[in-house]
Amino acid sequence: MKIFVPGRLCLFGEHSDWAGGYRRINPDLEKGYTLLVGTNQGLYAEVKPHPTQLILSTSLSDGSRKESLVLPMERETLLAEAEKGGFFSYAAGVAYQFLTHYRVRGLEIDNYLTDLPIKKGLASSAAICVLVARAFNCLYDLKMTIRGEMEFAYLGEITTPSHCGRMDQACAHGNRAIAITFDGDRSDVIKLKVPKDLFFVIVDLGAGKNTQEILNSLNQCYPVATNEVQQNVQKFLGSISSQITQEAVEALQKGDAEQIGALMNRAQAEFDKHLIPACPSQLMAPVLHQVLNYELIQPYILGGKGVGSQGDGTVQFIVKNQESQQKVIEIINRNLPQMQSLKLTLHAERKVRKAVIPAAGFGTRLFPSTKVVKKELFPIIDRDGRAKPVIMAIVEEAISAGIEEVGIVVQKCDRALFEDFFKSPPPIELFNKLSPQNQEYSQYLQDLGKKITILTQEVQEGYGHAVFCAKYWVNNEPFLLLLGDHVYSSDTENSCASQVIEVYEQVNQSVVGLTLMPAEIVYKAGCVTGIWEESNSLLSVTQLCEKPALEYARQHLRVEGIPEDQFLCIFGSYVLNPKIFEYLEEHISNNIRERGEFQLTSCLDRLRQDEGITGYIVKGRCFDTGLPESYRQTMIDFRNASL
């Protein structure tokens, strides 16, 4: 398995993570509040299980040579290595924590590329901790959430001589913006939405700082201030930093780059005023301030400030646009060659514009009717009493959620059939015999057809393969996925598809619609388990299982608060990030089949491990048209449910 873990950039709120941690001793202190984003650079690794050892091979940033750690998976040995300090100690510390809390074997990690600057305030140590935690979680199927990986990465890091706070492990969330509050030992992650691209430049100053001296000096100001210097440190890391960070969160979610720049300048000025006296040898930072005020880059930047523990380590700028980003890097590379510049682009959240509907099956369970009529073209009666093919009801479900383009995946031989239905007007003889209402409806059907693209699955190799056939049409966008033999009826004013899309926009990660199913039919469906984010509504999914045996479901797929012998099963609607195609392609390339076909559910579980998946209990009903009995019942119930 290949894993990428980025570094993390603290845009605002540095030091407030550990400062807020002191609230467990002094509750009069302010909560910590940080605004962070993952970098575009990080650690790349290939991981696999090992029966008895922890093996970590890492390449230097220039790829010139490799260094390796080889240790037996024994608690005492791992702890001794962790306590030595240094790069390898972080891996040993995390392995020690996993061996203490789980029954795991070893790992073999090939960190074949690192393009993240080390010891520059970009959480390189946390990145290796998260990498090791994620490797254990994925390879041994520990069903941990991202929060769980963050916690074990943190426990692993503090097993070493490092005195980091909990903020650094935010790199587990990838290249996205989040805010985190810190209250004693509790931390809460807030996922943020970015409406437009924001452009940053990170500059490794090529100087030096003593992070340990900075942290030791500032920690002396806690938990209770005894002089003015200490009071000022607590004031900045408390109310001042919190206020600036909250304003920055608001500006970021408006896409207001100018305001973010102004807040960076303000944060640096307040930092200098309140914190330099606590550690002047490190925080006077002459190189940092020289670059912040460097005249040649001023026309292109909107603001800037120090990174991480501050000092002469790294500086961050927010710039006007992509061209300014490149210009700043060129100026620094040309005039300050001892410094290294990196781009960081925070991309806008992508709107869900496209829907994919797989409709390429043979319909064997409805044979012999499907010998003459595709099951997706079987008739259904809607709430208006209009007879229409099932596929049209599904397309309308997608359009009701604001979808702009619909891709229908069909067999090659059926392409003309679907094209004809959605895109060709009826013969003039038939059109003239239609009622005025149906003539008008015929035009509606043509308009609907303009939003539809017919895609083909050359060979029928399973549901996952059918979804993969839409990869290039989806074109790296998030997409709504609806089954080709299910129709939906909402219990609210919002359609079922709209509900799932709204949740995606809320949580900014892939979403799978869920419904309750009784034990006797759980073997027919995909089933999930997880941890409630919102009781009986939003679930942080920790496992997906396709058509589980009942005994397995009872042992492994129970969810707290769900009645006994009922399970959360897949509703038949999803919003998926395009990374799902990587896993589908991997399975297809390596001929990884289940029950003879390429399935979606196992790839969804890989997506869960990498990015996280939210489950949402849809307020509505899903009607199956793919079986004779369920189709008959759908014909009876669907219209009434829509009324």
C-alpha cells in the first residue's frame, strides 16, 4: 500500500495548542485555537506488514542515499529507541504505542521520497508519526478514524524527547484547512470550507533556531503567570491569538485573501510585542524580519508571518494570485539563494456537479423480461401518475439535487437505446398523437437529455468496474453515485440525493447514504459500522462490509444506539471524492476480484482508511427495482411514498 502524509502549516494560533492544554491545571486560561492547512509537500511511502520487525528505510530529500532502522517488535526495545530522540525515534515511539494497545505484528516502511523541509516548523516529525500510525491502522485493519490516528501519532511523539503539542498531528487531515480548539486534554477539529483558491509561499530561511529553548522559555510562563512578561505571554497565546484566529477562520471561509494577509501582519506584530521578551535570543529573529520586510516582494504579497515556534526557521506569505506566487519564489531564489521556497495552494471546495448511474448489468434476476427490455427501462408510476422508465426517475433524482451533468454507464450494445430515449424526439406520427401535455413533456425530455452523457462498459466485470468506466468523464471532481435499479422518495422537502450532497458539503469528505435494515436481509446489502458524530444522523465510518453473514454482522458491525438485530446498510446513494478511482484502478490492474467481479465496497473501505468516510442516515426510502418481488412492491409503494 502507498501512503502520502503531508506536512502541516499553522497559519494562525502557533503555541496555543500546548498553552490551551494547561487548562487542565489552570481553568482560568483561554482555550487554544489554531488554523491549519496541510502542505503540498510531505512523506511518500510504500508499506507492508512484517511478521516480527519494525523496518523503516528513508531517503534523504535529494534521494542521494538511504538510512534504515531495523528493530524487533518488542516493547522494551522500541521504547529505548524512542527515548534516544531523532527521526527514527518517532517511528519507534508510535510502534511502541500500537504494540502496547493492540495485538499487531511489525511493519516494513519504505519512505522513498520526502520533499518536506525537516525541522522548519512544518511538522515533519508529526508526519512520520502519522505515517506509521496510518500504516498500522490500514495494514492491520484497526478501523481507527483520523482522530484515532492523530491520537496515536501524538502519543508516539511524546514518547520521544519531543515536547510537541497536539496541533502537529493535524497533518493526518491532508491538504485541507481545519481549525482545532484545545481545552486541556480535549481537542476538537472543525473542518473549513474554502470558496476560492488561496495562494501561499513558504520560505525556509536557511538560518537556525533552537525550538527547544523557545518552548522551554514559553512553558515557564505556565500554568500561572508570576510577572508581567509571563502575563503578556498568556495574554497573547490566549485572548489575542484566539481573536485573530477566529477572524482568520471567517476570512478564509469567505475567500478574503487581503483580510488574511492583514491578520498575518497583525499576528506577527502582536507576537513580537508580547513574546520576544520571554525568549529574546531566539524570537528577535533578524532573518525572519528581514524577509518579512524584503522590499522586492512587497508588490506581490498581502501579508506574512513566522511559522511554527517562530524564530529564524520558516516564514509564510499569502500572495495575490498564482502569478504573484511564482514571482515571489523567483525573486527569493534569485536574490536569497540560501533560502528554499515552496508553493502552497489551498484549493476551493469543489461543487458536486456530476452524477454517475451504472446501468450496464444484464438484469439476470428479472429474466426473461430483460431479454427484451433493459431493467433500467422498466416502467414506474410517479406521484403525478405518469409512467416513466426507472432510469428517468433516477436522473430526475440527481437533477433535483442541483446536478448539472449525468453520466449513465451502459453496455456498448445498449448505447443507441439510451441515446434514443433521452436525446431523440419521438417520430412525428407519434408526436402528433400525443396530448398537448405530453407534447410539452416530450420537450422536457429533450432538455433533460442535454444534461446526459452515455458512457460504455465494454465488458461487464462488476459494479466497481462500471463505476471505474466513468473515471475520465468525472475528470477529478467529486461526484454523486446512484444505483441504476433503485428509486428514491424523501421524507422531507429535500430529495434524498440533495441530503447526501448537503452532508458532503458540510463535512468535506466522501459520504455514503445509510438506512436501517433488519437482520434477516443484511446479507443482501453493503453494511457499515462506526462512531457517531451526530447521534442517529452522522457516522464516522470505521468499516464497510459487502453482504456480510449475519453472525459476522452481529459480532463486528453493531452500532451503538441501533436496535438489536438491526444494522446500518448502504442506501444506494453516495458522494465520492475522485480518489476512489485510484483504488478501483489498482484492483482492476492487479485482478483483485470478489465473487469473480471488481467490487466497489472494498475500494470504499480503502478510501475510508485514506481520507475518511461519513455515513448519513437518509431521511427517506429507497425502492429496489432489480428483483421481481421488490419491483412488484415498488410499483405499489413508490407513488404513495412520493405523495
